[in-house]
Amino acid sequence: MRLAPLACAVAGVLALTACGTSATDSDGADVQLTGVELDLLTRSGSFSRTNLDLANAESERISACMTAKGFRYRAQVSDPAAETDEERTLNMHDRRTRGYGLASQYGSGSDKKAVDAEVSDAYIKALRGSATDFREMRFGGGQNITFSARGCEAKSRTSLYGSLDDWVSIAYFPQNLNSGLSSRVEKSPTYRRAMNDWRTCMRGKGYTYASPDTAYDQLKAAYRKQGATTALRQREVAVAVADGDCGAELHIPSTVLALRRAYAQSLPTTDKLRLRRLTTIWKAAADKVR
């Protein structure tokens, strides 16, 4: 439901476009994105199953690599869920149990999973290499992400995608392009009508928030001020469920997704061609493990 923008990332030699727009590039009308390319861009359609297959394969390869080095590593393998894009976006199960997930950020340490045992330095080195093997991906706003170029994680990703640069690009470049579409989505008459309908629906449930983002932000501010009280946890869940119910009733996630996929066709040509290359690598990696 929320349209919180993602940071635009730049990592080493990776020139990730700043939210996918360029004032000097063509509007990309000469290149039409395919359905699969739009799936990767918007994390919809075939994305969920493909991403799951790749995550399972990566985990299995890490496990095999760690076993060969004499360490136990349990592969995390999941089965595909029979969900539509809208059901996955709304995630009503989590809304009913965790709300927006805010309480866990402001609760006590008792809500966190205990660590069963300390992991040895040798284990970490086998998994992720040493401290000097890490590379940094910088984000706008001072955020950054680090990943290792060595160890079983890096080896498994390289075996799937061909290079770590391509793995990082597939993980972040499409998200940055998709993020850049948010302002256009929010300004569209279709989205504004949907938000008017959402506000009407929420008023019928006793809430007067201007948007899903406003609901989230006001609850977050309340947690900062009050802490994770029982009453606030209950309110968070109630608001999140009402938000989700209205979103489902009005099909807001489907509306937003349709707008994103439509606006994506006007992305700059260079961005489209880069997305096309990454989609080819992503699809080839998935075909390799199926």
C-alpha cells in the first residue's frame, strides 16, 4: 500500500541511474519493455516465482560450499505461495499479526530472536570472507550496503549470475527505476481518485488519515513518543488491517501496479536497455536452476 521511495544506489563501478530518470536521454519510446522486463522492474507477475527459485538455488549452493569447507549450513528453501500480486502486496496475514511491523522496531529485546550460539570467525570467513573482502554500495541520504566479494555467498551468486556486479545490479537497479516512477504515480488522476476512495473507506472504519503513508508515519511518531505500549500495538494492527481491507476492496495495489507498468514505458532508452540486459541475465540464471 505504501509508496515509500527507495534510495538511489551507486556501487563502485556500477552507475545506477538516479531513480531512473535523465533530462538528456530520449524518452525511450523506441524501446518497448516486455512483460518479463516489467515483472523484474515492478516485482510483479513472474518475479515472485523466479526470485524464489533463485533464492532457493543460492541457499542450496551456499550450503554445499560450506559443507565442503567443513561447516554446517542449513539451506533455507521455501515453497511458492499461491498468491496474486495484490494479495502479496497487501499481506493481510502479517497485517493481522504484526500490523505494519512497527512494534518490533520500538519494543524491548524480548521480541527479538535469541541467538542459539556464537558463530566462529572461521565460519564467517568461509561464508563471507574477511573484512578486507567487503565492498560498499552507497545510497542517497547516507545509507549504504556492504557485501563480500569472497566466501561461499559470493561464490554462489557468481555461479548463478556470472558476476557479483550483475547480481548487485539485478538486486538494486530495477528497484531504483521503479522508485523513480512513484512521483508520477502519485500525481496521476487515477491514483488521486483511488486515494479519495480510500479515505472514504477509512472514514467508514473510523479513521481519518490522508493516505496509507500518513497512517504509517503517524503511528511511527507515536511509537517514538510512547514506546511499544499494548494499546499502541493494538491500534497499529487495527489501522493496518483497515488499510489493507480498503486497499483490497478498492484494488488499490492493482491500480498502482498498472500505473507503474504503463509509466515504465516512458523511461529513458539507456535505462530500458540496461534493464533488458539485466532481465536476460536474471532469466538465464533462473532457467539454469529449474
